[in-house]
Amino acid sequence: MPHPTAHPPVQAPRRSSRQPVWAPSEEALHRACLQWANLHLGRYPLLHWLIHVPNGGKRPKGEAGKLRAMGTKPGVPDLLLPFPSPSGAWKGLAIEFKSATGKLTPQQKAWLDQMAAAGWKTAVIRSLDEFIDTMHEFLR
């Protein structure tokens, strides 16, 4: 018989079988991938030119209008490396980050499709491992 002051066993919260134990937000994934890139600058100097395109996010109406007037376009990939791969296989690299359940918008798909047709390596990244694999493939 259990001790009278013993607490009942703690049960784990119910979780859908499709939900991962931990799924990073798109922003957390983006930060982790850039941290990896910054740690590997010595091995891959081309990573110095990897840039984030601050296209998304919530902005005040006036700022959003100003950015559109300056050329901001919906769907531009999150990261660009606008130089050829060392092997010459690709003209550049375009990466779109998505959470485990995130979906591409039609504009994002159009950008990635056009860039791939123009000779760029494109990827939709949902994990740090996918990012690392993509970078190794591009940078070889």
C-alpha cells in the first residue's frame, strides 16, 4: 500500500502521434542554422556572403508600404548565397525555412521554382540536419 502522503504518479501530457517531441519555431531553426554557418566560416569562407532577406514579419502599415516601395517582394527566400558553388554545379543558393508543419505560400514556391530553373540550388529547410546536409552539398 502506498504511503498516505505519497503523490499520485505524474502522467505525461497526451500528444498526437504526429506531433514531434520538440519542434523548433521557424525563427529558432533559422537562428540555429545561422549559428552553424558562423561557426564554419573558417572551413567555408563562402559562408561570409550568406544573407538573410528580411521580407516577412509583422510591420506597421507605413513601414510595410515604405519597404514595398523600396522593392520588397513577397515570397523571396529567407537566406540567399548569391555566388556560385565551389564545384560550379549551382549559380547560387536559396533557402526557405519552415517549421515542421509550415507550408510554402504560392509566392515562395514561385521564387524557389524560378531560382531552380535559373541554376540555383534551392531548399525548404525544416531541421538543422537538413540545413547542414544542404550546405555540405552546395559547398563541396
